Amino acid sequence: MEDEPLDEWAAHREQQRPRPGERRAVPLGEQAERGSHVDPDVPRGIQEWNGHEWIPAGIADDHQAAAAEAGQDSTSRAERVPLPTFSKLPPAPEPWRPTEPWHRP
């Protein structure tokens, strides 16, 4: 296994981290964070990245209001995360062929 050099790893990590002052919307309550299309009418908390952790910055009535409050931060963060590169598909396996019947003489 070839490891990535530490300086390259640190550069990739820093590129993917949020910038200080960026905001995000998270659903309020005990449930795990889910997609924005799930329960769009549930109140959302607005969090702001201070360079070390997400801190509370406000509350919005629903997802639409939270997205307006967070602004372009969420889309700019998504654009910084690189997508995986896809190569050619692996070769197709040989088609299954039934065995020839064999009868004992």
C-alpha cells in the first residue's frame, strides 16, 4: 500500500475543511443529521465554523430560511470536495455455462 506524503495529505485536508465564518444548517432535535429534502419544514439551527468547531449562530424556521441564512457557503464547500475519478469498468466475467451432463457407464 502506497501512502500519500504528509504534505500532500495536509494540503488535501486543508482544501476540504470549511473556512472560518462559513455557515451551515442542521436540523434541531435528537435525530441524526440527514439530507435537506427530509423534513424540510423542521426548524434548523445555523452553525458557524470558527476555525476549530461548529458553534451555534442562530435558528431558522425551516430549510428554505436556513439555506437563505447560510448563503453560498454550503455550495462553495461542496465544490471544494473532489469527486472520485472513474476509470474503465472491470472486465466482464465469463458467461455461466451449464456443465455437460455426465452419466455413469
